[in-house]
Amino acid sequence: MTTQLASGVIAATVQPFTENGAIDWDTTARYIADVAAARPAAIAVNMAVSEVSSLDAAEQLQAVRRCKATIAGACPLLSGLSVTSTRAARDFSRELADAGADGLVVFPPMPAFMGGVSLAMIEDYHGIVASSVDLPLLAFQNNVAQYPRGAIAALSKIERMVAIKEASFSVDNTLANIEEAAAAPRRIGVLTGSDTFILEAMLMGCDGALIGFAATATTALIAMQQHAAAGRATEAYALWNQLGPLARICWRAPLRDYRVRMKYVLMKQGMLPNMHVRAPFPALAPEDRRDIDLAFERHGLADPRFLPSGAAPSRAKAVHADVVA
């Protein structure tokens, strides 16, 4: 499994809610089953696109248990580990493992990792998690807590560390991390988390993607990554030229709103009955709705091959695209 998690496409999925803010477990099961049908390298729940900051610990554990049962071995199930202290990381990582997680995506603990984190802090924090659970680990460098040069070399010393999600949204940082990984004492995968230039990051040398945009179009993104890995840039761009405009709309400023934008995309595709997010995340802005609708029209994104499974589900769609949530 560790080799599988170091490359390919790992789909970070959204978390459906009902109108009153409760988790919609029925929709979650149907949706996760569609993503799993694409056979990604893994599915990751309790991630930023899943609104993990809005989920309490019991809900996160329930998400692992329920999604693990739904996937039924089709691919590994990862969980984000998003806590604010080393003690919490040690304790909650064990609970996530007991719930059935096949691996953990280790978020930077905030606010401790903001404003200049040291290599010693990075190595110590991830080392504690590695000593707490017998699971493969993936580090998560984001645009809020960017890791300094040398972080990948330090992480490569931790035996359970198999990859890093490189989500700096910076071409320069992406290239630097690819080069550092290649020269590290032990090779770990570099998975892009920069949704606005997924293919370009792969062509630069990223081993794949751990990405929120793969919450939809999972099958197409897997095909794109396989083309990129085989040097078939023309075929890869044939897909990205359709999907890239949508990704850039969903992950534009304010970046916070990619969650509701992605839920609107999935609602248009009939995968979700609504696009509810938990407050204080805001509702979809009118300009976002307009631009997503235009992208669907201009780039043929209503085609079933851009559904998570790459094919129309046999069940009836939950909602029509013109229904307002």
C-alpha cells in the first residue's frame, strides 16, 4: 500500500450536509461509492475540502467507519489528521487508526506552524505521529504553513512517511520540492495539492496528486495523470483543457469558497442534492454560479465521463442542475 500512496491520484472528497447542517450519510455513501468506482490510488476524507474544521471528533471517526464500509476494499481510505497540538495528534491518530483509516494525511498543526516553522518542529511532530500508529503517513504542506527547504529530507528519515502533499500553489516551491525529494536520503512521493495547475505540476515531476478537485472527474483525472506519467502530454492536455478552467474557477480568490463551489459542481452533476456548507462558510456567490455554469457549457462538462466514476450512475439523479439549494 505504501507504494500505491506515493503516486497516482488520491481523491479528497467533499462532505455532504442536510439543510439543518447534519451530515447526510445516505448521500455520502452514494457519492463515496461513485468516487471509489474510479479506483483512485486512495480516497481521503476529513480533509480541507471535506470541511474538516467544521467536523467534531465523533463525526470524523464516523466518516472513517462509514466510508471504509462503503468502499469495501476498492481502494485505501485515508483520513486527514487536523489537530492543534502534538498531544492531540498522538491521541487522535490512534482513534482514527482504530476506526479503520488505512493511512493519515498529517495537517500542519495551527497556529504553531504559522509564521516560520523549523525543521526540528516538522520532524518532531511527524515523528510523534509515526510512533503512535502503524500506518503510512502523508505530510501536508499548504499555502498557509509552507515548509522550509530541507523539510522533505527530514521527513524522509521517518520510516512511515510515504509522500508529501505539496499544496503551496507556487510553481517555484513545487519545483524545489520535486528536486529535494529526488535527492532525499529515502525517496518519498510528491503529490501536488495545487488545484489550479494540477497537470503542469505532474509534468514538472510530481508523482501524482492528493487533490480536492478529484472530488469530481476522478476517472478523468486518473487518466490524465497516467498520460502525464507516460509522457503523453497531448493526451493529458486534451483532458486538462476541459477541466482546468473549472478548477481555476473553483480555487480562485477567495480561496475559502472552493468548498461550496465544488459542492455546486457536484450538485450540477446530480451527485449531491444540495450545496450546503456549514456556517460560517458562506453560500455560493452569484458570480461563482454564473462562471461555473459557463464553464460547463463551454467545455462540455455535463458529459458523464466527467462524473467521479466516469459514467452515469444507474440510479436516478438526486437533483436537476437548475434546482437552487
